[in-house]
Amino acid sequence: MSPVKPMRRIVSLLLIVGLLAALGGCAMIKPKPTPPEVRQQMLDYLAAKYDREFEVQSMNTRGFDTRDRDIMEAYPSGGNPADTFRVYRDGDTFDPVMSDGYVGYVMRDQYEALARPVVEAHFTEFRLQVGNPGEVDTFPADFTPDMPFEQFRAYMDDDRSVIFGVHVPWNDLTADAEFQSIAQALEADIKALAGCGSIAVYGYTPDDFQTYIVEDATRDFADHNDYPSQRSTHSYYGSWRP
């Protein structure tokens, strides 16, 4: 027998073994998660972390415009879809790292409770808004909704801004200097609540305040929706950092 034939057989066997190994390896590669699967992974992460259910307001899967991360706008089940917090899914798509802003979403109520008596010392009638710290930012993994507020506030005071909005009726259209003076005094007091922040104070005619702020059913203050500040006749803006 020619020595060439056994050599051909050996080469053929090696090629077959290599092909089978390659096919077996391909079979073990997991398919990339689909957008609905990514969405469910992120909801499962929230449910496991906070022991409650959440809904999705919007979802952007990773790509050039999201800097290679998945971004979700979520809110608690039964809550207001317009009042959301951010959830991120980063890293390897098969072993992702997730983070969220839910703790900031919850802590906003604490800032509102502190700010309300401060505003009452300057204006008898008003509507107060406090920005949602979790709307864009996320927080350390060990932060929880029932953590001490002072611990959360110390973290925010370092370099994260808390936004305050105050809407008030203002009778005298010509008394802008008085409005500015009161708003400036309010800012000085509000600063004690947040080491880094900003404030906007808007004054409206009494009729517009009643119509567009108090009675407008499309803007439910309890759900933190925006007010039409373009109707204001007076305004004041201030900001501060450590």
C-alpha cells in the first residue's frame, strides 16, 4: 500500500474532527438577548432589588446614541408614567452590570417635606416642586429606600444638585423688586436643605395662578408634573455649590 493513502486518511480524519469541534463550539455560543429580553432582565433586576413591581415608560437599547448601554425610564406599578427614574444596563451584554435611580426617586419626598415649611415662611400660598434626583442619576448599590435620609443628603451635598421650583400668586405687577427680595431670602433659607442646588420662583397673576396652577387638571401637583411657567409675570433664579 502506498504511504500516501494512510496519510490522506489521517488528514481527512483530522479535518472531520476539527469541523465537528467547530460546529460544537458554535452550538455553545449564546444568542444575543433580544430587546424584549433585555427589558425583562431590567424589570427583574428592579423587582428583585426592591421587592416590588415596576412599569416601563420608555426603553432605549444599546447603540451609538446610548453609548453602548441600555437605558430604561421606569416607575412603580400604579404610579404616574410621567414621573420616572432611570435604569442603566452596562457592560458585557451576557454579563451586564445594572444601576438605577429609584432611591433618589423616593428621597425626593423627604426634600419636599423639609422645603415646605421653609417656603411657607415667605409665601402664604404656593405650589412646590422638587426635582427627582433619580431622573438621570443612579446611586451606590447599597443605598436603599429606607436608608437614613441624612446619609443620602450627605451623598447629594457632595456634588449633586437638588432642584426646587416654587409657584406663587403675585398681585402687584409693578412690585418686581419686592418679589425679587422675597425670592432671594427664600433661596438663602433653602440652601440649608441642600449643599448643591438651584431654585426657580415664579409669580403669576392671581387669576392665572388659580387657572393654570391650581385648577389645571392636566397638571396634577401630587404627581409632580410641570407647571406652565411661561404664564408667569415675575421670576427669580438662583443656584449654589459647595
